[in-house]
Amino acid sequence: MAMVVRRTARSVRQSVPRGLEYRLKILWRYTRNMPNGADASATAAKESGRYVEELRQNGFVVIPDLIDPDKVTAMAAAWKNELSHRDRLIPLLKLTHGDNAPSELLEAGYDVNKADVLLKDPMTVFSGYAEFALNDTVLRIVNSYFGRCCALYDCIVWRNPVNDLAPLGSFLWHRDPEGPFLVKSFLYMNDVDEEAAHFVYARGSHTMKFQALKTKHRLTNEEMERIVPRDQWVRLLGKAGTLILADTSGFHKGEKPRSKERNMVQGVYTLVPPEKPVAVNQQWLGDLTPAQTKALRFVQPF
């Protein structure tokens, strides 16, 4: 009998497509790192139910007034100062433009005013970035959405300047590979309209996970239209301080800036540990809520 069971199990496993098998292994990793979130998610459902429901229905939610304007101003000022320190910046052209990124913009002498750049270890640079990434209201919303306590996977500060590069990489439609338990927060540090780089989301595509496995990694507008109609594409614009939460296992892209740059802070929340722990200045961690403590389980104190 045991032999029959083993042969059946082996046969079932061998019939699973390689892509699906990989995702099942990832799900197994998630389950190993899921603290019980009942204590946090019950509160979140009560206090932030409207945001959670909108996130579940559409795959995104826009919250224009959650972050204090003075704190947004302080983060923007800190970022402006860091842009003058080349050694603290990382050019992002490989991410935004893939292998087609011009080599002259990837070299040491790249023009910081033309290349997309991010800040190294922002939670060791300015306390405001750590405070934003660990915003307790955001954590409670994400915990309720997951039904488990999320972990802080990353904190990112970056700029999309105006340049002459073609829209490639993250400026094409894609799904982030860390899903299905994946939510990102995007905070605009400057006013973002259709002339600036902005976030575009295919409404409801976060529910298409298995159908989406059939698609390639990056899609043009024409290819995307065959999966989600164009009238479901939502441009997420807003004044400085606008906060967006999105399940980026759904289809999304950055819209390339036409005449205005975008400066943004981003938090990444998931249930799987990152390859490299996120660094944070421990002196900035005061009294933490239970949600914040659990969110920091994969963070490396600095």
C-alpha cells in the first residue's frame, strides 16, 4: 500500500508544470514564516475596513491624507540632500530599462539628473523613512489583507527623472515575482500628474494569478489589452503626500515622465524573507506596536 501511495505521489509531482511547482515551493516558504496575525488583523478589519475592502476589490487603494504633510516635506528634503552624494546612490536603469539600458548611464560617470536612482539603505540614512516603512496603520491594513502579520521586505527611496530613454523594464506591464502575498506602499514626495512618472494599475488583475502565469514577464500596452481591457487601467495620480497601497502580484507599470520627475518612498510587505535583510538604524526604533515588532522580523539592526 505504501509503495502505491509513493508511486502515485511521484506521478502527481512529475505532472506539475515547472512554473507551478516553483510557485508551490514559494508558498511553502511563506507558510514557514507566517506568524499568527489574528491579534492584529481583527483590529485592522475594524479600523481600516474600507481601505482593506477596496484593496481586495480593486488591487489598490489611494489614501491621500494618512501621512503628515510635515513628515512628507522632511523626507523630500532629506532625499534632495542625498542626491548630492553619489556614493549613496544606485543607478536604476537595469531595473527600469533592463538589458537595453545605455551603458554610458551605467558607468561611474552617469548623470544623476538623467538616470533613475535609488538610495542605499534608506532606513539607516533618515529616521523618517524608517517611520514611514513601519507606519502602524499601513501595517494593520496589510495584515488584515493577508490575514497574517506581514514582514517588511524592503524600503526604497527613488527618483524617476525626465530623460530620452524609451519606456522599457518596469515601464512595461509586469507582475512582481514575490507574490502572491505582496503589497507595496508608494508615497509621492512631489506632486504627480500625467506629465510626471506615475503608477498605473490594471484594476482587478490581482485576482488573475493563475491566468497570468501564461504571460511573459513584460508586456506592451497592446499585449496587456488582450488580458485586461484598457478601460480597467487606472492612472494613480496625486499631490505630494498621496499614499498608494497596491497588491503588485497584479499587473502594473510605471508611466514614463514627459516633463516632470517623480520622487517616491516605497515600502514592500510580504511573508517571505528577503535574500538580504533590510538594514535599519536601531536607535530609531522606540516603543514598537505588536504589528511593527513582527514586521521587523527580517530586518538587520544597524
